[in-house]
Amino acid sequence: MTQAENIDLELFAKKIRYYTLKEFTLMGFGHYGGSLSIVETLAVLYGKYLKVSPDTKQDLNRDYFVLSKGHAGPALYATLFLKGYFTEDWLSTLNNNGTKLPSHPDRNLTPGVDMTTGSLGQGISAATGIALGNKIAKRENHTFCIVGDGELNEGQAWEAIQMASHNKLDQLIIFVDDNKMQLDGPTVEINNPLDFVSKFQAFGYFSKRIDGSSISEISETVEWAKANQGKPTAIILDTVKGQGIPIIEKMSNNHHLRPDEATNIEIIKAMNTLGEEIEVNN
């Protein structure tokens, strides 16, 4: 299989952010904060590195992607639409009765979704199993997983992290979306995670912290991670919940929003600005 087609990643990120906001605006509520904070990472993975396509979704030699923080599903759906897995009209059905785009990803419903997620801690376990299975089968593909900082309160996650290290799963690349907020407030106040880089290194990982809003830095770090051998890699993304949309970034509780009229007007303005930028660059 060939590597993902190289595209304008900055533009791709704007498109993902635009269509993610469009999904929420049509529905009227949703997990805005944690969806927006992974947009740049999704743009880099699906725009440049992931060896996947609608035509190869059954190919066992393709790369695998697991969105362990499943509440950010709408950002993944926007990405999959842009990559041609389904048509735009699907986005307007987000979380509606009969939809193929439920609130959290479901591999039995949505083309391009490799693993059903949403129960926090389980996705990273599944990603570890996928990577182990591919190693046993001597495949050369990679498994990528995005996990939330709040999600790492779950003990199950660290069991999987330890098992991946024990099995030297160097084709497993984990991204920690360290947006510093979870449902009940700041992560450091709910259960202080301490230093993620040091923790992953103690578990036997290659690990580094990067700017999770920088397309170039994410891309360079994926190159580094793919070259690593002998143990898995953890990339700690320094992000902001609601990333890229100032009015949402400033909110103290933006995990799940049902915006009031004034806030919604500002969100729609931001979405329209993105739409104009996308149109100009097409």
C-alpha cells in the first residue's frame, strides 16, 4: 500500500474544523471542546501518514486508527467525509435516530472506523491488541491511537500501556490529547496526571511533548515515531480544549456544550470565516 496522499495540511485542518462545527451547529449541542483539540492531529494523520482509503478498508495491511476518546467522534466523521468514506449529507444526521454517525464511533455503522469506542480506557486497550496482532502476523503497518488526558485516569489504560511496552510494539503510536480539561473540570484538579512524558518513559516508551496545534511539529514528530524501534511511542499533544475557536477556548466548561443564542452566533461567525478561507483556497 502507498502512503497517504500529501495534501495542504493547513487547509485540510481548516476543513475538518469547519465541518466539525457544522455537525454541532446542525445538532445544536455536542462535545465541542475535545473534538476541536484533535483537529490538527487528524489532519496530519489522514492527510499525510495513514495508509488508508475507502478502497482499502478491508486490507489487513493498511494502517489502523483508534479514537480512544470516542466523544470526539464528530471530528473523526468530518475527516472521514473529507477522505471520501461517505457523502456530506451524512454529517447532518449526527446522533439522530437511525444515523450511521452516532455520538461515539461505531465500527459496525461508520465506514472507516476501525474500532468502536466511547467507554474511556477501552480504545487504547483495543489499539494495543490490534498492534500486537499485526506484529504476530508480521505486518509492517502502524496502529495510531488518540487518548484523552482525562481518560488516562482509567487504570485499564495503563494496563494496556504496560502490555504494549512488554511486547515491544514499536508500530504502536499513541497521542495523548493533553487539553487539560475533562468533564468535571481541570484535569490537574480532578486527578493530577503529573508529567505524562516521564510516566510513559517509565513505562518503557519513547515519549516527547509537542505543540498540538502545530501541523509542522506534529508531522515531524510522526516521522520520528515511525523511525523508532524496539518500543512504542507516546506523543503528548499540548492542546487547548476548543482549539482554534476563541470563544470556545475561553469557556471554563466546554467539554459538552449546548450553546446559548449569543454563543451560537459567535460560533457560526467562526465557522463562516473558516468557510470563506476554505473557499478562497479551493
